[in-house]
Amino acid sequence: MTTVIFDTNTYRRVLTPNEYSEDKNIIYLQKIHTALVERKITGFLSETIFTLESIEKKHRKEYLSKYSPQSTVEEKVRDDGTICISITISPEQRNIPKLDHNRIKYLEEARKLGIKIIKFPRIAGVKSAISEEYFVNELDDEKLYNKHHEKTAKLATQIESKGLGMGRIKNLGASYATCPEFWIKGIDKATTKAVAKAVAEWADGDSVAICYGHDIDYFCTEDEGKNCGSDSILSPANRKWLQKDYGVNIVSLENLCELLNL
């Protein structure tokens, strides 16, 4: 069975094509929806749709500049007298992005079609307000879990090293911070528009990394990254790199239908 991750600009339309009867891609939306219903396609969504992208563009700057991961330190004395100190870093729990009515609605539509959400293994990353039942569960298979997370992290690191994905927001913050390592401290000095765009790129980068990490056949998006040139992970040049080096296939709705003979 073919596996597909649907981007934020395609998932709503393939879930409920009848609501988009005037869409220029309505024929492809209907074909893909039917394939999902008939289980010819197994669909997935990136967690970023419900975390980073659920933060309104005008609020992203304020949210990130105030974001503060939680950390706890625990000290234990072992039987042999040695002291063991453990440090736990976790996402901020006080300010989890709320889901708007539309995201809740389409989340339920996704569930009806057996579409699951895939988490991104980022330490202390932005947490979603969604219950675990909507996510892919790999905790019962530790070997597979580790494999997927290691692959996801591998590509994410490469993406960031090119200043793409999360690398965009890190570089933006670092340009205003006194020290690059404290890039998040510089976010409040950047423009609201720049932060909003950087967060969108961050979400795209993480989604592409998830696609590779979980061996998903296709990443379906209508975002061609043309307006950002090589600064977008979805630009034509970066698509070629991702396909050549990592086998990540980024396709449009039309491309997907053609490839699958829908």
C-alpha cells in the first residue's frame, strides 16, 4: 500500500473534497479521497500541523520569544554510595497551542479515514494538545521506534546545516542574539513577518524529515517554494537534493494521481 504524508495545504482538501468544489484541483482531490476511503493510500499527517502551524502567524514571535522548556534535576544515592544525577528536559506545558475549530474538525475527518499523526522527536519541542489516540504508536516496537527517530533526526540535522527548516529560525534569532547558542533570545528583536515565515519553513523541514524517517513514499504539497528560492526546503533545487540523497519524493496533488494511476 502506498503511504503519503499530506502537507498543511493539502490535507483538508483531500479529507473533505466536497467542500472545495470550486478548487482547480477538485478532480485530483476526489480521486485521492476515494483512494483513502478504499485504503489504496495510507495517509499520515505531520505533528507540525497541530503544533508550530497552529500558532497564528501574528502570534508566533511572541510565543517563541517567551517559550521556556521545563527542566528537572533529580539526585539519587545508590546502594554503593555513589550519587546519580539525572536531568530531564521537556516541552513547556503552560502554553500549549490551542486547536481552532477547523483543526479539530479535520482531525476527526482524518481519524475516520485511518489517518494518523507522526510525531517529531525533538527534545523540548512545542507540544500539541492532541490525545495519543490520534498518533502513530510505535512504543511497542522499540527497534522500529529507534530506527525511525534516528533517520528523522539525521535528515533534520542535514536540513538545518543548510540553514533550512529549523535552521532558518535559528539563524534569524542568532542574528539578533549576543551568542548564537542563545538564538531564541533574539527572536523578540526580529520582525513578526520574518518570524512567521521562519516558523513555516521550520514546519516544512520537520515534515520532510518525518517523511524520510518513517519511510513514507510521498510528501504531497502544493507549496513549490518558488518565492523563497533556495532558502526553502521545498524549492526545486532542494527537492532534487532530497530525492537524490534521501529518496524523498515531494509531489503535487496532480503528480500523486499520475504516479498512482488514480
